[in-house]
Amino acid sequence: MERIETDVVIVGAGAAGLTAANKLRDAGESVVVLEARDRVGGRLWTGDVDGAMLEIGGQWVSPDQDALIETLAELGLETYERYRDGENIYIAGDGERRRFEGDIFPVPAKTEGEIVGLIEKLDALVAEIDPDAPWAHPRAKELDEVSFAEWLGTQTDDDEAKLNIGMFIAGAMLTKPAHAFSALQALLMAASAGSFSNLVDADFILDKRVVGGLQQVPLGLAAKLGDAVRLNQPVRKLRWDPEHPDAGVVAVTDSIEVHAKRVVLAVPPILYSRISYEPPLPRRQHQLHQHLSMGFVIKVHAVYETPFWREQGLSGTAFSPYELCHEAYDNTNHGDSRGTLVGFVSDEEADGVFTLSAEERKARILESLSHYYGPEALNPVVYYESDWGSEEWTRGAYAASFDMGGLARYGADLREHVGPIHFACSDMAGKGYQHVDGAIRMGRLVAEQILDEQRLAG
């Protein structure tokens, strides 16, 4: 068993862990990063599939994501705008395909009024929410005890309005049914983007992409750390002495023991239980972590010889709460002559198509895309499904969220360290929650916490 001595050991080589590692090393601390996978990046993964570059994981950059934008600049990475010229597509409940421009879907006037009214109500509520402490809102407990679906039902009786507003939080973000999470959790999701209006504005939230793929962020951060990053090293055990936390911690993999003053768990909370703790974590953490779960979404990539939809005057942006693929976009790579569409199948719809064979599932999904773009969408030259639910070291997408009542009950403890054990990941971010921006923010925050502890101790 190889033995390594270091100041801080980081578990997980995603954006949060690698940001923390770089900040700590820049401040003079020695670090070791242990990654279970054979690659860095976590939920960021840019892969080559049948000759096509696909963003298997996260990919977009929005203008409010300051931490990510600063990191891109530090790494010398370039961005480009998502293609959005032309008209968007909306499919109504009766299957009618409607072209439109702007943010509001082409729905009946009454439904449009209800959608606008709901957005205004949500914006007003979101303005009262601190994304770093949603549990501090005076009505936090009340809002956390009612599902988002139920809350919408108290605001309007227009089913199409409820489905569309619910889609933006449920299918598009938390990737759970709207009855499965609370109104407070929905408000946090919107507050993390600055407002509900920002969240429903595809031109804002899905503004730009990185030339060459967003995984270049963790790749660039890892390159700065060199051989301090150790791949294929899932941590099996953490040992520490609660009576003497200053004695440090030992992280044990199958072939390495890392002895450190502190450890940062920079993995999704649902993976904490994959590690054996000696002694066990406190009761509060055991309970807290059981009330968090990942959502489930299939990210579908379809590559065509040309971006044929542009010839029809379409932007590639498409929505429908009635379709298997509830949203889709032009995802053509920078400088690529081929055209790529990306679509999303979420929560219970994703459950359903995974009861089918791979060929049946592909046919169903492409059929849904064809409702937006026409029969040419049925025949891509490359087709791929990002299924993060089957990833051993992720187990869902895009991030963990609390069950009903969990955010108000446990949220304040989410980032609290336990002795020498610290926590950092996008799942516990306020601003930038469940995005790369949030992961970077949490990496910076935990590094500062550790350095402050060092200063107080020294």
C-alpha cells in the first residue's frame, strides 16, 4: 500500500474538487486529488462518438455565471454563442406544430395571461429568496411542505399554463416530476439563476458554449496539478479521530493511503455513503444525506449531415410539455459543417423509455424530434444517449435535490464540515446551483474555509 503525506486530500476530480485543489496549492498547501473514474471532469465529459464531438455532460455558459467565466478566462478558453437565429417551435396538446419568436409560447390568450402572471408571481417570490440560505425565508417551512405542482394548482386552474411553468423547473432543471419536490426547492432553483425569468429564457440560461467542449475546464485545472491528480482511485474509507480532529484524516483506496490534515468530499452527496467512515459520520449527516436524491434525464444527441432545420428558417429551439422530448436545441459544434440537435427526456418519461429495447427507445425519441423538425430528423448519422443514471460515480442528473420538507429541515447543515471533513459540489451551491459555475463557487468557498482554519490554528 502506497502511503502519501499531504496537507489536504480532495475526493473527486470534478470542477469543485479541482478548483479547491488549485486554490489551496496556490496558497501554499500541498494537495492530492483522488478520482474514482479513469478521467477527470465528473459530470463534465466531452466525448468522441462515431467521429462526432458530443457534450455528454454539462455544456452551457450563461452571462451571470461569473465564477465559470473567470475560470474560462484564466484557462484561455474561448466561447461561442448557441445558434438561435430563426423561429422556435412549440407543439400544443392537440399535436399542432406552431412557430414562434420570443419567450412566450404560442398558446391561447387566456393561457398566455396565466403564464405571464405565474412568472411575475414567481419572480416576486424569488426576489425574497437568498439562494445561499433559502431556509431563512420566513415562509420556508410552509413553502417546503407543499409540492411545486400543488403550489401551481393554488395559483391557476389553467392546465397548459401549469404544465409549461412546471416544465421549466421539473423536466428542464431538477429532472423530477413537479409533485416530487417542494415549492421552496423550485424557488431555490430559480434564485440560483437570478430570477424565474432568467430560468425560462433559453437565450440567457443557454447562452454560450466553449470551443472544444466544457470538459476543458476540469482538464485545464487538472493539468495545473500534474501528478497530484490520481485516477482510478475510489476512496473506500476515511479514518479520523473526533476527539482529536487536528490529528487529521486518512483516505484509503485499494492501493493508496493518503494522510492529510483535512479532506474535501467533492462528489455528489448521494455518493457519500459509498465511503466507510471510522468513526461513522454524526447522526445529522446520516439523516440529511438520506433526504437528497438525483433527478433523471436522458440527453439525446442526433448528428445530421447538415443543420437542415436552418434552411426552414428554424432556430432549432423547441418546447412542448406534451412531447417525449420536452425541449430540444441546435447543438452544432463551432466550425462544424454538420448539424447537431440535442433533446431531453426527463423523469417519468425517461423511466418509461428505458423499459423499451435500445432500438425501440431510439425510434420513439427520434419520432418525438421529428414532430418538431420534420421527417429529416428521423435519420441522423450519429445518435447517442447520455444516460447519467447508469454512471456508477454519478447515478443521476443533473444534481441532487431535497425531498419534500428536506430543504428547510436540513439545508443549513449541507455545507457544514465535520471535524476535518469538508464538503463541496454543485449540488450544494446557492448561486449557480447544479451548474459548473456553482461547482467552482463551492470549490473556492471550501478552500477559503480551510485556509481560514489554518490561519486561526497557526
